[in-house]
Amino acid sequence: MHEVIIIGSGPAGYTAGIYTGRAGLNPLLIASSVEAGGELMKTTEVENYPGFPTGLQGPELMDAFRAQAERFGTEVLLDDVIEVDLKGPVKIVKTGGGKTFEAKTVILATGAAYRELGLPREKELSGYGISWCATCDGFFFREKTIAVVGGGDSAMEEATFLTRFASKVYLIHRRDSFKASKIMQERALNNPKIEVIWNTEVSELLGEGKLTGIKTTNLVDGTQNTLDLDGLFIAIGNDPRVWLVENQVTLTPEKFIEVDGRSSKTSLPGVFAAGDVIDPTYRQAITAAGSGCVAALDAEHYLSNLK
Amino acid sequence: MAAKNVTTATFQADVLSSAKPVLVDFWAEWCGPCRMVSPILDEIAGEHGDKITIVKVNVDEEPALAQQYGITSIPAMQVFQGGEVVKSIIGAKPKPALLADLSSFIN
């Protein structure tokens, strides 16, 4: 039986691995088979992670996190958790690769998944003009006209990044101001290829088999418009990934995993949670990492009380 | 077993004229999810190589092929049979999901 199983491999998961590893707990970290490293694997330059004054690439940062966790004995498994039973003193974790593990404690660091617009045919057109990953797909939109939907840091980053390829980038946002950080906003607003469409939502996806445009609705005066597009990048935020545990641990009304105060303690003994899956507010690499540290220390404390 | 790299010059022989179904993995160095899915495809090739051939197209080196097959998102995996695309899989997926997508070719 494992002392600790960590589910997730973003900054929270790997930091929990570093701390529980250094505590001699030989953690097993189940990283996912195709999304190991989490959200930062899809970003480019990370400029605000302390300790790296000149910035570094998201995937580079995550490789370093992983190496540091492995240095202290964290076993990283590239597999997907498909089922857990966390209620008893022995926690059961099953993977898509057909393995079953047991542990005394589990740290949930499953992060958040891209939010969809919720429009008809959104799935069908994904990969055919609709994209969720600017760094993966920007390349295919050289000299094309595209739009980014959203108003946060990731929307600003994607719009700015995509101007390397596209001839024109519309930035469509529901409100009349962005919630993105000032530096990211300024970069987008000062970019001559970016045109902001305020107070507007995407109301329909156009095109058969391939996106050719969108219909938009102005939320102030209700006017509708059609925009011809080659690509649409959606960056409207994330939802906590809780499907594994939603019937076992208590969630907040917003569907995040509920934790006790500033700790990582969930409603179940021996089950801790960290990172974006508990955080409706900050959602930064550094806050997730801090949260992973909290979970590791809580798990360590819980284990020492079992003895 | 690493999948063979296919180019415009070899696409006809390696893909379009193949007697066996061929899965073409459109990928690039800078695509993180592509790097994750690549070893899974190698495993599938090792286990089911008698039924399906798996090859790679580097979209950086072969933009014309990517354009010809309408690729706008990678990883994109297209299965060719008799010179036609008969199945499209978009995005990195875990091995069981890929095996399910490919079940009609490998079972």
C-alpha cells in the first residue's frame, strides 16, 4: 500500500510530489497519459513564476517540476485515473491502463478543464476551425482571419501569440472591460492586428464540416452580426475537474472541491485537494504550487497521526 | 518501434497505395499533446502492426500535406484506406480511447 497517491501533474501535483518525496513517503503521482504537466504544457512564455527573472517556456517549467519531484523519489505514472473509492481508510485508485492501487492518503490535484461555449456543433467543429490550444494550432492560420473569445489572461496571451501567424485577430468579449492583468491587456490592445469586439457573445457557429464564420450578438443593444472567420480560439475559462470524486467529497456551490479553511482537507479523512480544483479565484502556477505544498504537509501530518 | 516519417514524395506509395489501412499522425515538435500521443501510437503500432500501419507527417516540414488534408489542429490522426480518409481523430487521447476509435480496423 502506498502512503500517498497524488492525482494530477500540474504545479500543485508536482509540488505535492516534491514535498511528500522529501518527507520520505515515496509518493505515486498519476500524471495522465496525454495531459501530463497540465495546463502549462499549452502555454508559451511564463513571465511571472518567481525565481526565473527572464521567464521560461511553460513545458520547460513543468519538466523542471517533474525532475525535482522525481529527484526525491516520486514515481510518475503516465496513466489516467478512471475511478476512485476514497471513503474508507484504504483509498482505492484505478487507472485506464488497468491498474489498481491502494493508499493511505490521496491528494487530488486534477486541475480544471477548458470551458466550452455551449453552442450546437461546437464539438463537431473542434479541430475543424475551432481550437482550444493556440500554441498547437496557431501555425495553421498563417495570413488567416481568426477570433479569440474571452477576457482573461489566457485570452490575451492567445490573441497576442496568434498575431505571429494570423493577419487579423478579433478579440470577442462579453463585457466592456477585461479581467486580464494590465500588462497582458496592454499587449493585446496595443497590437495593431488585434481588434476588440466588446459586449458581444458568439451566438452561432457557421460552416459545414469546417468553420467558416460566426454569428455574434451585442449584449447591450441586441444587434446581430456575421463575422467570416478561418478559426475560432476559445479561452473563456476553466471548470474544476471533479467528475472522479463529485459523489464522494463535498463540493462548494460552484463545484470546486471544498477544503477546510486554509488547509487542503476535504470532507473525507486522508483525502486532500490542491491547485485549480479548489481555487475559484487566483488560479496561478505559483498559487497552485503553494497549495500543493499545503496538501503535502497536511498529508504528512495525517500520516504521522496514524502511527 | 518508431513510426516511419512520410513526406509529400512518399505519401502516394506509403499511404495512398497501401493495401493495409494507414494511420497518418500529423504532428510538430512544438505541439506538447503531439509528443504525449506519439509513444502511445508507437505502442499501438507494435501491438497491431499486422492490421494497421502507423506513419507520421511533420507539418512543419510538410505544410502542403497538412493543408491538402485540411489539418487545422494537431495532433490529428487520419486513417486512410484505399487512398481515402475513412476516419479522423483530433486531439491527444488516452490509449483505450484511441483503441476504441480504431476498433473497426484492428479487431
